[in-house]
Amino acid sequence: MLSLALLIVAQSSFTVTNAVYRGPVDRPRGAKLVWHDEFSGASLDKRKWRYDTSHNKTGWFNNEKQYYAADRPQNVKVANGLLTITARKEDLDPRRYPDWGGQHYTSGKLVSRAAWTYGYYEVRAKLPCARGTWPAIWMLPQQMVKWPDDGEIDIMEQVGAEPNLIYSTLHTGLYNHTRKTQRSAQLAVPTSCTAFHTYQLDWRPDRILIGVDGKGILQVANDKPAEGKGAWPFDVPFDMILNLAMGGDWAAAKGMDDAALPQRMEVDYVRVWKAPSSSR
């Protein structure tokens, strides 16, 4: 059972509370498990995941400072039933890593090879809390053409500038942080970095719920038909993304704590269910 502290919405310069939901988030009755990774093997299952290294040379978004490695166990490892993404303070040898862009931090970013429209999702994870870290569990459309028009679902973001504060956000063409109109909400989770919690998405044609451990964070309804895709692009297949970014305009708002590195995001499992009815 979550403590009362978990139900406190922390206030900060980043806080947005226009989509707060404090009701339950439960798996729909009769939902069928259609995809999962329990990370029970000795290496990453590349039939289920791919590495995203696409912007290493040119630099990542939001002024982030990391290099995302591929097939490098120092950054991404599966062992003892856990996926571990580790961020490190280090420079790389460009002879061994020709796509290295001069970053001083390394980490990992994984994207699911499968994509889904609607469904119920759970990711059980333990997060880092050091200043400068930016762990995320999120989704982008498999056929992304333009951000934010094609949509983004942020199930969980936590930045080291605000430890133990879980953000959940939806971005669309009309509702996004560049316009300061994003649909977002926050929840304090005092043990997010010392214990595993289950981060949940219940995505249906008529609304999206996001929660942690069965307690709601965010709710957004598909109730603006006149605005079309600008308000609701969430009707196409989306990939699941797991990553640990470093720095950036948000995560490093209070600086970078290099002495605290390495820092780890640990994932126990990722599970996807589909409800028996398309309306669920």
C-alpha cells in the first residue's frame, strides 16, 4: 500500500497539474498478455529490443549530454532477472566508437521492436536519483514523421533536479511543452530510487490513464473531436522506450553530480496486455 506521502503532488517550477488523476489504475478484466520481457536470460533479447544510437554523432535532444551505447555491457546488461541501464562519466575512444560525438557521459536507450495501439502496459522499475539523471519510460509512434504532431506518451519521467517526483505527460501538436500546453501531472514517490515500483498505462480509444502501483497520476480524455489529430494522435501503433538520459535543460537544472556516478535504472519486467474489446 502506498504511503500518504505518495499522494502529495510536489510543487516546483516544472510542475503542471492540468491532468491530475487520483483514482485507480487497474488491468482491464479479461485482458490477455500479448507481449512481455521478464529479462530472465543472460543477454538482451534483440528479437524484442533494438538500441537507439541515431543522434550520437550530432547530439541528442533537450541539450542532453549522453552517448547511447549499443552492445556495451558497461551500459546495458541483462542478468539476475533484471535489465540494468547504467550511466557513466567517461570519454570513449573514437577509433572503437566512430559515432561518438564527444560526449562525457555514456548510457543506454532501448526501443521495442513490437508496437501496439491501445492496451494495458506495466513496467516495474527502480530509478536513479542523482542530479543530472533523467530516467524515462515512454512511447513514440512507430512511424514518427514529425514531433509533436504524431504524439508522445510519457508514462514515467524523473529528473535528478527533482528526485522522487514522477511526471506523466502527453504531447501532441496542440498540447505540448513548447506551447506550455502539455497535458501533465506529477506524483511524489519517496522510494522511487530505493525500491521497485510498477508504472502503468491504460490506453483506450476514448482516454488514457497513467499510474504507479495502481494509483492514478494522469487522465486525459479523447473529448476534442473538432481538434482532430492535434489533440489526439493516439490511434496508431506506438513503440515502448526505456532510457537513462544525462543532463539537459530539465534534468541538470541543479547541476550534474558526477561524483554520484555510475547511476542505474533497473527494470524487472515489461508487460503488455490487450483487452478483449477494442473499446478497452
